[in-house]
Amino acid sequence: MISIEFHTADGERLQCTAHEGTSVMEIAVAHNVPGIDADCGGACACATCHVHVDPEGMARLPPRGDQELKMLAFAVGVDDGSRLSCQLPVSAAYQGVVFRVPASQY
């Protein structure tokens, strides 16, 4: 099992474990992480699973794809660490990565 952490805008920290290959969005939904609505169910069609990742964590994630970049254009509060959690299948490299839910997701 791989351990990842979500930080909500109100300061709550949620430690979650996941199987390799499960998307970060699926983990967030399964653990009722506030602010991760996942309206499109992981089809990269809504940006309601937007998270922020620090530079160290970003270095462990795969690069953003074209569709993810298009959808991030519709998200609020996008920065260099913005990702759509539906586009992040968990791997061992994600161990300990913190995913922050932006306040704009609430």
C-alpha cells in the first residue's frame, strides 16, 4: 500500500493508503476528501478534482497531458503545482506526496 496525504483548505490532514494504479481522485472520493467533487467521474472533463502539489511532489508525478492542461484552464487558482487528481494513477513514487485541495474547490 502507498501512503498519500490530502490537506484541505481548512487545515484538515487526511492520511490515505492506496493500491498502485488507483487514481488520486478515486482515493479522495473513497475517503470523502472535502472539495474533491469529481463531477465527471475521472474523465478529465470538469476540473473539480483540482489539487496543488509542492515542487518536490511535482517532480515525482508524470507530466501533464494536453487534455489535463485544457481542463486546468477552466480551474480557479491554478499555479505551477496544479494537477487534476483524476490524471494521477498512484505509483510507488507517490509515497508521502501531499495533495492540497484549493479553497476555490469548496
